[in-house]
Amino acid sequence: MFDKLIEKLRQTPRRIVFTEGPDARILEAAAKLKAGGFLTPVLVGEPAQVQAAAEKGGFDIAGLEILDPLTYPGMDEMVEAMVALRKGKMSPEECRENLKKGNYFGTMLVKMGVADALLGGATYSTADTVRPALQLIKTRPGAHLVSSCFILEREGELLAMGDCAINISYEDSVDKDGNVTLSAAQKLAEVAVETAKTAALFGIDPKVAMLSFSTKGSGKGGTVKLSQEATAIAKELAPELALDGEMQFDAAVSPVVGQLKFPGSPVAGYANTFIFPCIEAGNIGYKIAQRLGGFAAYGPILQGLNAPINDLSRGCNADEVYKMAIITAAQA
């Protein structure tokens, strides 16, 4: 998987900004990326501090750009741009104060075209990485929400699972008069379509299963109706997709069980892209696959934004940073 992504990046060079430049894990990954020559890291931090941390760890970052929010020559222009993006929700003083932080500063570097993508979260929380992205990068045209997926890999087998990290549950969005502007089912359907697109980026021919504790109406209550309605909407949004539901996990992955419970389905028994009806199921599901199934899990990979912004686990290691940087840049 990574060989293919690296080859793509060699053909289309990208710049990726790391919001936590002095972190040893970031520096080790940046040094490896520099040595590979297929991706250009940009480090956020005070240059002397970043250089000292690199020397301490023995990481060769010579020649890499280190940008300090406190001395950045384009700060006035950046503040002006951020004020316009926030549309009166932040004063110039508030924007300038926020831009002293690596997460906001790095996000604006992407917004202003200094970098193509961003990877953060080695020390920032998920919320602190996603919030600036929502405020400044925003969702791309046609997207109504940000979601996430994980790519799982085991001995060449690739799977996609979404949403396991961002949307806690799916509720109707309503206007001030109580009219539904975007239904819960529309949101879940959009997650399904976006996850299929992400899966395809990594070489997966997506066969999408809308998961539930019910297969083809065998169960009632809970999120069954949500999954049924989302399946119908997703098929309208992307009729070219191999997508079906609602179905239980055994029906999704076992050809025998799938064709018994869901005869004639083009997906049942052969699914490789799994859509969960809530974050509890998704988060538990991918961690079971990771810990008991022996899959490596890469993500969360954010979907629906105008530019690639991804979040690291605060417990990540340098190898995970390196691989997530490749994934993030490949989304650009």
C-alpha cells in the first residue's frame, strides 16, 4: 500500500506541515521523509528549540523549513485572512492570539497554500486538530459533515472502516423553525460514500456494507431504521457503488452466511468497506480487528474537508507519524 502511495507522491510532490515541530517523534519521521525525497516536511516551532531537539535525537533535518508563529513574516496577512474566514466570530486580536498556537498557525499555512496538507495531534487533542480545520479549511463543496475512516492492513489484505472517530451519533439537523435540513440518514449515507472514496484512494475496490445488528429487516429498533434509510440514500448518491445493507458483520464477510441471510446481494459475504451506525460500534470494531485480528490500523483519516488534515494519536510512535504523513499527503 505504501509503495503505491510513495510512487504517487514522487510524481506529484507535496508539502506537509507538522504542527508540533520539536516533538522527537515528529522529528524522526520528518528526517525519514527528507531522506526519502518524495515529500517535503514543514515544521512549526521555534527554530532553535526544534534544532536542539533534532540534535539531541540524532535526526537529520538540515534544509527543512522551520516556521515560527512568533516571527513569521506573513503574520499580518494571515491574521487578515483568518478574520475574513471567521466572519466576525473572532476579532483581529483573537485571531492573532490563536495563530501563536501551532494548530491554528499550521492550518492557516494550508489554507494560504504554503503547504498542501497538515498532520497534528502528537500533543494536541483530536478536538484541537479538528476545530481549526472546521473553522478555516471547512468542508468542501457538496460535503455536509466531516467524518473519518481507518484503513486496516494485514499481510496485503486491506479494509476500510468508518466512521470510528468523529461523529458520535447521527441526528437530524433542524433549522430554527424545526424543519429538517439534513437527516440523520443523509449524514450516514454521506459517510458511506466518502469512506468508499477513501478506500479507493488506497487501492481498495470498495464493496460497502452498511452494518447493523439486523440483516435485511431481521431486527427492529435501535439504529436499524437509520441504516436501512441510509442504505437507500447512499445508493441514490452513488449508484455505481457496490453497496448494500442493512446487514450484520457475519453476513458482510462470510460468503456462506451472507448469501444465506441476504441472498442475491452483491456485497454480502464479500464486503471490504464497513460503515458503522454509531461511533461506539465503529471504535470498538476497528480496535477488535487491530488487537485480536492482527490488523495494522491507520487513521483516523478525515473526510469531507477542503484540504487534507489528519489527526495523530497522542500515543503514536515515529513510524505511525511517518506512515500517516504519507497517507495525508496522498489525499491532496
